[in-house]
Amino acid sequence: MANGTSVEEFILLGFPGTWHFQVSLVVVFTLTYSLTVIGNASIVVLVWTNTNLHTPMYFFLCNLSFLEIWYTMGVVPKAIGVLLGTSQTISFRACILQLFFLLSLGSTECFLLSAMAYDRYLAICYPLRYNSLMNSVLSAQLALSCWLAGFLAISLLAFLTSRLTFCGPDVINHFLCDIDSCLALSCSDTWPVELATFLVSTVVVLASCVVTMVSYIYIISSILRIQSAHGRKKAFSTCSAHLTVVTIWYGSTIFLYVKPSAQNSLDSNKLVNTFNTVVTPFLNPFIYTLRNKEVKQALRRVFQKN
């Protein structure tokens, strides 16, 4: 190949264990995948068809749900094939493509979560000026910027990874292609990729995390200044679901990517990746619907019509 790669394809190991354990994982992955796609697609349709939800907050939620559908589609179908033993090989190009796709969507999610935090900051700290500050044009520009920045941030990293040389072995101790697995198998100098990974992850994850944290510091201080208990509860309810998702997402993402080298245990990475790529997209629709009064009311109206 043009990049000097002698290994044409990799073998994904998946999870070790008995056949019964593999089948159990397949059942769990299949159910989780189905519910994730249905749940996130339902949020997109619900927001799209309910004029009461045509606000910047739900516009960002739509973007997040749309992202989660593609994020889980990029992982779970292949992972099920790996677990069943019917699709354990992946070509070098497909591996790089999956890596680029998943990291780009992950970066986009970081930016979207920070944009959602900024939206909640404006809504709670400047309620009278919110509609003029966060209008439909600004929310669309922010969402588009999140998508563009997420994919552009990973472009150089994916390019550098594609230039690595792989001489063998060709076995990836994972159910997907990730940076650490590629670095562990490469027989060329991986320092430039490790440095790029650290710098990109630091900028993407920590910078967006700082924006989110600063937004919530102002949000919480504003909520605490509200005199009535009912007012504080109502204000906090508008951002509690987002805060829950932020905590889950950033906790696992920082563990995976914000580190100076790729020497973390691949087995521990595999578990955290499972949480990030399978569990989190599955939980998000339930977190936002169960903890959001307006979404529950919209769902109730849909069921009453039917």
C-alpha cells in the first residue's frame, strides 16, 4: 500500500469468554442498539413535529440525538459480527475510516454538550434577554460549528494514523478500531501520533469541558440566588438532564483520550469504550425524557392522539 503498510487487514478479538457469554453479549448489544436508534430517532421526530419544542435547547438536543444514532451505528453492528465470529476481520482502510468516524462524532458531541451548556447559561442567567441572545440563527451557527470543528479536529490525527507502518501481528484486542490499538500494533515510530492524540484530545475534550464547567458555575450561582424553592427547582430541572449526560460523557472520554501516552490497559479501554459507544447513547434518550417536563408532555399528547 502507498503508506508502507504490509498488513492489509486486522482481526478484531472482541471479548474473551465462552460461546454462551458471547451470545449473551450479542443479545444485550442487539437490544441496546435497537432501543438506542428507536429512542434517539423518536426524540428527533418528536421535536420536529411539535412546535412547542422548536426552541434552541431542543434544536441542540435533536443534533445530539441524530449524532448518537450514527455513533452507535458505527460501532454496534460490527461488534455484533465480531462477537458472533462472522465478521472478525476489518481492512486497514475500513479501520482508519471507523476510527476517523467515531473520533469525529465524539469530538462533535463534546462541542455540542458545551454549546448546550452555554444555551442553558443564557436561559437561566439572562432569562429576559434569552430570546434575543440565543435566536434560531445563532443556534444553527453554533450547531454547524460543532459539526465542522469535530470533524476537522480529527482529520490530522486520522491522517497521521493512516501513515503508520504495520508489520504484524494483525490482531486487535478490541471490538472496534481505536487509537490505542493501532499504536500498540504499529512497528513504526508512534510518537507523532501519540503527541497529536494528546494535543487534539486536550483541546477538544478539556476546552469544551472548561466551557461547560464555567457555564454551570454561573448557572448554579444564579439558581442559588433565586429566593423561592419552587423557582430554584424549576430552574434546575431545565439543566439537570444535560448535567447528568455531561458527567457521564466527560468522565469516560477523559479517561480514554486525555493522557500523555497510549500505555493504558487495552482491556480497561475496551470496557470504557463499551460504556461510551453502547451504554451512553442508549441512556441519553431516557435521561432527557424522564427528567424533562416538556418532552414528557409532548409524548403524552402523542399517545393521547393515538
